[in-house]
Amino acid sequence: MDADFNIYTTTDPSHHHHFVSLHFLQKTRRSLLALLFLFLLLLLAYNGATVFCLQVAFPATSSPEPRSFLTDNVDGESRKWPSSPSSSSTKTTKRSSSAKMMYALKEENPLSMPKTHLLILQEPQSLMIPANNFMVSVPKREQNHLPLSKILRSETRPNWFPTRVKQFFNSSSCKVQFFMTWISSLNSFRDRELFTVESLFKSHPNGCLVIVSNSMDSVGGIQVLNPFLDKGFRVIAISPDFDYLFKNTVAESWFNRLRNGDVDPGEVSLGQNLSNLLRLALLYKFGGIYIDTDVIILKSLSKLRNVIGAQTVDLETGNWSRLNNAVMIFDKGHPLLYKFIEEFALTFNGNKWGHNGPYLVSRVVSRVKGRIGLDFNVLQPMAFYPVDWSRIRGLFRGPRNETHSRWLRGKLDHIRSQSYAVHLWNRQSRRIKMEEGSIIDHIISGCCLFCDSPASEVVSSIVQG
């Protein structure tokens, strides 16, 4: 036992030094292993947090593009057609919203577009956007929006804009004066927009069209319009003078605040919202007919005065539930136009889709109905919106069988007899291919100006999508 003890208690310096070195190395090794383990543990925890954490998107105050499919009754009240006879008795039975039959739905994009053989020019990329607490994949739209500085660019020469407009209308001996707006790039004014111009002059050969646009008021814009100018049709593109157009209206101060950065333009395209205001100001200053660039005109509008069209109607009550501003016909200085402009400036919201357009005119008309001095009429949906945006695909579809063929002929005859125009809802139909024998195929054949000439290429991409 003494021998064994002496092994560990020897006083030999070399043995003692060797023992201390081994002990220090073992302690250092344990420390390094502990540090390495701690580092690996922290790294594992970090990776786990990165993989499993949920990125929660905080909802905005309002969605930039509502996705609801429900019909929005602006003020909750019933609206009667001006010519509709009054009911002999008032229904007191409360109806549930599901029991209401609607002619059409509100103008928003559907949550998703089914992939069918009708879709063409599909973009490979898509965006994920929140909709009603779900993430919805929608096609990434082509970016043709102009930068803010170009959108707000205004004609600075005093009285240049009104002088050009008045000289154009007066010198051309116009029977009907039309306005369009185009707050986008020149290269995005394509064949569908040009066919709107074509249908306008087909039904109004003595009409005059002013396209209010910075990009179209250029050498390139003249080249785009040359096929019409060469045939003697009266069309011109003029850059807007916002100061003149908004002067002496509530929109004047609103636009100044916008230019100074004191108005939040919101997430909806400012060009689109500015177009909503610009069309109102143009009609207020000059009077005439405004049409969107995705409207095909079927027959003359010259006999219509001070009218706006309903987009949706409750078939059960016969009351309109939503108006639209894609086609408007008003006299110069009409008081309803001023109220529209006033509503725009006082309630502008750049984050709510349609708030400054279709919903705006619906809000105002619902408030002023029945007032003396506001002489105007609301036309039924068949006038300008015979097919709702959610059903626009059916206009591009050719006959599937004899039964479908008969239905298409009946629908086409109904549109031709009852409608002044057809709104194509370009946001929903721009990527749909037109099939042979479809309703749109027949409508184009009846509205084209360049059908038998080389200029017929103007509509070629409609056929190709």
C-alpha cells in the first residue's frame, strides 16, 4: 500500500510537473468542448427560429384592392329608376342579403383566374397578396405606370390647353365631342385601346375626339393616331393643364396639396385615380362624352344628355345598386359634375379600390336623388355594361355546340338592340383570347373601320389575345 501511495505522492519534480500539465490540458479541453457545445446550441436555436417563425403581415387600415364578391349597396337604401313606376305598396318583410338577385357584381378582380385554354400571354411570375386573411396568388401585372413626376406634369403655357381644345372642336365642325384620358406610357396604348377609337368613329363619323395625355401628345402619339388622321377622322392628343381644369373647384386645393406632398397618393395607381378626377373636370369645363379606353361603342350616343350608367341592379326591386364612370355624358357646368369633383377632393382615399371612381359616383347620386335642379338620368346596365366583369369571358368564347350557338346569337342580338356600348373590363379580359364565332368576334366585325385594308392589323392582337 505504501508503494502504491508513493506513486501519486512522490516528491520528484519531473513527475509533479508532468501531472500538472496533464491536468491543465484536460481542463482546457473540457472548457473548449463546453464553449463549442454552447456555440452549436446557439446556432441550432437560431436556425430553428428562422425556419419555424411565422412572418405575420400587419393589415393596413384598408386593403388596396378589395376582393369581396358581395354587392355593395352604397347607403343601404333602395334606388329607383327615374322612369320606373312606383310600387303600390311597400314591402315590410325583411329580406336576407342572400335572397337578393343581382344583375351583376361589383368591379373588382376575382381572387384567382382559372387556367384555361382561353388564357394567353400569361406571365410566369406571380405575386402573393393578402385577401380576407388568406394568401392569394395573382399574376404579376405589367408595369406601365409612369413615374409620379410625369403623372403630375402639367401644361404651363397660360390658356394653351383650353385654346387648343376649343379650336379643335370649333374648327372641326364637330357634331359630338368626345374625351378620353391616358395617364400611362405611350407603348401601353395598344391595339385594344385603338379599337375603342375605331368603334367611336365607326358610330360617330362626324365626331371629334380629344385624348388628354402627356405621353400621347408627342411625335410618337401622332404616329399611333395616323391611321385615323389619314382617313380624315378628327382626333388629337393634348397634354393636360391641371391648374386650368381644377381652377375654381375644390379639386384645385387638393391638387396643390398633392403636388406639395401633403396628400398620400395611396397604393392604388395614382394615374388611375387622377383619371377619375380628370374626366369629371373635362366634362365640367367643356361638356361632352367621356369614355374609357376599354369601351366598344355600338351605336350613336348623340341623342343622350346628362346620363350615367348603372353597373348593377337588384332584379327583385328594380333599383340600381352600383353606378360606373366608364361612360358619362353631361352638359358643360352640370351641377352633378361639380358635386362629383367636390366628393373626390373631400373624401379622397388612395388605398381603396374604386373609392374615387364607381363608388364615388354611386355615393353622390344616392345622396342627391330627387333634388330639384339636378337634371340627369341613370341608364340601366344594358346601356353600357351589358355583361358584368365576372362574366366577360363568355363574350370571347366561341360556340361549343348547336345549343350554345343559338344562345350566343340570342345574346348578341340582345346586346345589339339594347346596348349603346360594351365595357370590356380590360383588367379581367386583357389576357383572354377571342375565339372565332364569339360575341366579341361578331361585334368587332360590325365596328371595324379598317376591316378590308392593311390597317386591319390594328385589331390583330385582339384576335391573338
